[in-house]
Amino acid sequence: MTPAAFRKIALSLPETEERQHMNHPDFRVAGKIFATLGYPDKGRGMVKLTPEQQHYFCKDEPAVFVPVPGAWGRRGCTHVHLKAAKQGTLRKAMESAWRNTAPKRLLGQ
């Protein structure tokens, strides 16, 4: 997985926009961040999962997904090691993060 592929997956989700946050790209739906790229280094991204989702992604793909250290990680923020990530796996995680953040009107509820 490359940073460009991560970006392409994020931007393929409905009403997603790319902005900057603390000098690295982030991806937002309805103004709320659901993923970031390039922090703490260019080889990583982050997806905002629920703690339960994080548990399963980290358990199933420990070389790809690792909780962010500290309180953010305990709330579900999860690092993605881009080099180890496969497109299908990252898409599932990214879609989960998007759904966790998107307003109900986009979820069809």
C-alpha cells in the first residue's frame, strides 16, 4: 500500500474531503476526521475505529494495524502500517472509520 493508494481509498468514500491537520493530510466527512496520513511518519496512516473494531483488525492483521499510543488509541484510533496493508483490508477498515464518523443522512438511516 502506498500513501497515494491510501488517499485514493479515502477520497472514494462519499462526501470525503482532504484537509491538513498538524502538517499532515487528513480525511473528513461532514467536517470530522476519520483518517489521517503520514503521521508519525510517512509509512503510516490512521483510521478512527471503535475499540471493538480496533480489537478485531489488530487481532486479524497485527502487522498492519496497531493501536495509537495513549488515550486516542484506547478510543479506537489505529495506526496502519502502509507497507504491510493490502487494499481490501484497508478498504474495510477505512469504510468502518468513515461509517463511524459520517452523519446518519449519508448512512441511509
